[in-house]
Amino acid sequence: MDMNIGSTLVINHILYFTPEQRLALVRERQSAQIIGVSVPVWFNQGKSSEPAHEVFCQYTVTNEPQDMIIAVLPTGYRINLPQTKPNTDESQNVPCFKKLGNSEDGGSGWLIFKQFQTMKHNDQPLQILHYVELRDLEYYLDSVRQSDSNAETLPSAC
């Protein structure tokens, strides 16, 4: 697909954390290095680059006390968790890193947020929309276990 004026890149990021990684991010603001999946799709003039291809890459996830844009690194991405804005009413569903914590921390072990960026590429404006989904690894493992338990077993043809 040719990129020109009006191109939009939508990237879905899917990351699973161990409970230890999640809690260290939330409680101690320790960064985490994990392998995750990005699914980039280009949109331009009513056309898309779908079907999209999953790209496994290295993610550095941080919890710095300021908002930061998602950055592309040579091996993947750096994502900083969204921060609560000072004097913001938390009941307004403002994305907050605490949602990634356990229930006793006021969280659910799950966080989804999006970030919009505009940049220049070959002197043309380019819009980038990141959808980021962060979950506990157990969510993924439970879904795999559930699909395994629903799998039919057929007699071997041998």
C-alpha cells in the first residue's frame, strides 16, 4: 500500500505479564522487559493492509510518573503506563496504571488504553493510533487450557 497524505497506522499491542512483573510495575515502578505481539495495519483512502501479520518483539514497559509517548526501539517498543492526572476525578474512567494491580490494590490485573500520535514521514503527516492491552499471563494460560479441554480427540488413522 502506498503511503501518502491521510495515511493512518493502527498498531495493536498485546502484552502478558507474570504476577511478579505486574506487581513490580504497579507497586515499585520497576520496568519490565517482555516479548509481546504488535499487529500493525495501515489505512489509506478507504483501503487497509489487512490481513495483518503479528510481529513478536521486545517491549520495555515502564511506570514513570509522567506521560510519555510510545517509542519505537530497534528491537520493539517502549511503553510507559498511563498516569493519573493530578486533580482528576478517578471515577471518570481515566486510564491509570493501578488497574494493572491486584484487586487489593484497586486493580483487576488488566489495563487497556490508547495513544494517538501525529508525526511526519517523508514530509507528509502520518497518524499513528496505538491500542495497548496489558493482561496477567494467567488470562492467556486459562484461555489455552480451556481450548485444550474443548478439543476433540479422534482415533488415530495409523
